[in-house]
Amino acid sequence: MEVREKMAGIMSGSTMVVGFYMRGPVGAAGSNPALELTSSAYVSHSAEILYRNAFADFEKEVERLGHFYTNIHSEGLNRAEDLPNARVFMDRSHRTTYSFNCTYAGNTLLLKKGNHRFSVDKAVYEGNGRELTEHMFITGINGPDGRVTWVAGAAPSGCGKTTTAMAGNRFVGDDLAQMWIDESGSVRSINPECGIFGIVEDVNQEGDPMLMDRLRNPGSEVIWSNVLIDETGTPHWTGNGEAQPIRGRNFQGPWKKGLNDANGKEIPISHPNARCTIASSALANYADEAEAPEGVETRVITYSGRDSDTMPPVWVAKNSDHGVVIGACIVSAATATEVGASGVKRAPWANAPFIPGALGDYMKAQFDFFGSAAIAEGKRPILAGLNYFLTHEARGGSGKKLLGEKKDVKAWLAWLERRAHGDVEAIATPIGFIPRYADLKALFQERIDKPYPEDLYNRQFSLYVDNILARIDLQTTAYAKEENIPPRLFEVLKEQREGLVALKEKFGPVVTPDQLAEADARVYRDRQSHRHDPGCLVRRYLL
């Protein structure tokens, strides 16, 4: 009723543009055809950068896949007084979205998160355990002897997902992933998009050199939103590492340094949700494989958030079930993309806002997919946690500065690449496997030409047991309130909790990597001595 009332005649006097797109390469098993109807040249232009125009192939692809998405948008009269009547509706049964009286791309470019929700629905309820739709980047990491290992990773918006994607050697995407198990038993991934609609706050030369090259040098078209434009027409944003202008025009109108809002708070140079829209093909490390219908064989899955005080920089799950639990237990500082949010919040799989159905159904699909017998031996991805937001004060120092640098993620990804192929050993802990110091020291030198002192390793990879136990208790309590959560989640969390309590009883609340290695060696000795009495092994490990 509201759609009929508020959209009737809304395009009167405007030109309606109809675009025919593919969310993914033409011919891919995980692609989805989509229509975008809009009265906004900005929305249409953005769609042409972010998605594959498939006018010539559209009917053929709809026939092949048996469905398409429809997206209808109008900005209306585009007046401030119309904003209270701005709406976005999603009709799951007909896979149709409606958006009106708004112009922000996140709410008008409906092929993005609106159609992402439809794809999540399709994967969960029609995928039969062989399909997933994720809020993940896709990037390729160069390994030894010319090997390329493909990584997909989830992180809430504003938590470094684009930075991590760009840290790879071969860029496929920074935001969304369609995944499936192919007939050979490989997990394959494609990016539904072919462009970046990225947050630019804190994007700078030190952490994001390839993206900065395209944002600052001629040769690439960029659509900017919510940045400051100075008197020479140059865009600026918070955290770009450059000299800042003293005046210009930004999201609230004319701006000058020191300008305060009605509450006396200084207005920043750019909005925290400032964005750039740019074609992925503009990037120097864009991979040809991004357009391959067969997708890329994915061997590493990562989950991360803005975690300042709890988990280590990188750890690998013991098995697929433990990996699904890592994704289920992402905790992150709330970001500017979440209107009205503040503090620290749970962010399951960094995908929860885009799950239209029950969370328990989605979780079951995760367990079914990553634990599927259809994945061939030797091709099962490793699932890992990734966190480069630890601060000095959380590890015995002072100040909120990061305990490391953004570029360190290249070393973490390189270690995961080696681990996926069994090239490096690891220390077993109750939460999973952590790296050995010698391997990281070598990779820091090789990948970013940077020393990696053992003291820093010890601070980053010591387990602060009470923090982790509090995190487990938080998740256990929260998920107990949800309906139909698979029991396996609680079993894994209980197993991890018992192991951590046992470590604390032996070593205290902070357990160093050396102590973890000692406990790991003891478990190995017990395993050799008590192979035929697993109950004895469990008792020994917990004691």
C-alpha cells in the first residue's frame, strides 16, 4: 500500500532509465541477472561502473538461471522536505526492491545490498548446502614457485575490508562474494560486482598505495560522495595523510577549518561514510580471473572486525565447524555505516544485516557448506580469524595506537597462504592454530621488508584468557536467545571455553606463545601415549 501511495506518478516529468546487468560474470554458476529502473542519472551511472552491463546476454542468462531481480528507484522531487517519506522496501517473494525519495547510493543502487539479500535467501533456502552468498572480499596471494592462492574474507563495513583486499597480489573484489562447490569438489568464488563503492576515511598512501594511485592520479573515473571539495575542485577526506585545505564544500555545505555544528562540535572535513566509486579494472593489481565464469578456487576464508583487545592478529580454525564459529562470533566496534550505532557490537559473519531469513537457517547453511562431503580432499578451505586492530593499551602498553601497522596484513595473509598448503607448522591452542615466530619473522621481511621483533610477536599472540572467555560467554548468551541455532555452535564454544580455563589454571590469565607451545607439545605426547584412550587424552589436555 505504501509503495502504491508514495510511488504513484513519482517519475512524472522525469526520464526513466532501465539497465540490464549481471551480478557476476556472464555464464557463471553463481551469477544473478538484475534490472535497475531509476530516474537518477547518478544511480544509473554508478550501476554502469559497479556492475556488468549485460543487455546483449540478459534474456539468455535469465533462461539459463531461471530467475532475475528487479529494482525500482526514483529520487522523486529530490527535496529536503521529502526525506521523512524516504523508503526502501524489499519483496522477497518476487525478488523486487523499491526505493524512493532518496539518492544515497547505498539505498538507491539496489543491485548492491538489496540484491545481496535476495542472493542470501536463494543460497540458504535453495542452495542445498552447495552455495553461499557472503559479505566478503576476494583476493589472490602469490605463494612460492608461482603459486596463487585465492582468499575470501568477511569484515563489517568500515573495518578494513577494502584495505585487506588490496593487500593481495591479484584483486577480484572488496565487498561481496558468491560461492559454490563445483563438480570437481572445489570451492569457487566470484565477485557480483566489477567496481568499488568504498569508504575512503583513513585511505592513504601508507596503507592503500594502489587505490590512492587511482584516486589521486589521472586516468580513472571516480564518483565521490560526502568528501570535501576544495577551491581547486580537488576532493579531500579524513585520514588521507595529506595536507588538509582550510576551506571548501562538504556534506553539510560551505566549510572552513574550525567550523562547529549546532552543538558546538567541530565538523570534520568529510563525513565518516564518505565514499568513492571506481571500476575495479582501473587498479594495477586487478586480476583477469575476476571475469572468468568458473570463478577462482578459494582456499582461505577469513573473518575479522575492529577488535582492539581480545583476539590475536591471525589464527586458523581446527576444522570447518570451528571456522564457522569464528564467523559467527565476529565482534566489532560499530562504524559510521550503521546509523545511530555506537560502542562494540556482535557482527555475525559481517553479514547479519543482510540475512532476510532466520539466523539459525543461515548458520546451518554455513555448517553444511564448509563441512560438505562434496568438497574434495585437499581442496577444503582453511577458515581463519584476522585482526589488525589490537592496540598498545590492550597488551600492556599505553595509548590507543594500533599494535602494528595496516600493511602488516600482507604478512598475515602470506602466512595463511602457506598454512593452506601445509608449508608451515603452527601452535595448537583452544581457539585454533597460531603462527610460530620464525615463520612470521621471515614473512615480514619478505613481504614488507620490515623487522618483526619477538617482543611484538609475544604481545600480539599471547592469549588474554579472561577477554576471550568473556567473548565466548557473550556469544553463548546472545545465541541462546535465538531460535533454532544449530547445537554444534554451543558445543564448539563449550570445548573452547574448557580448554581456555585449563590453560588459565596452569599458566595464569595471560598465556604466552612459549607456554602455548609447551601445552601443545604435551597434548602431542599424550596423543602418542594414549591413542587408544581418547577420554584419557581429553582429561590430560584439560588438566
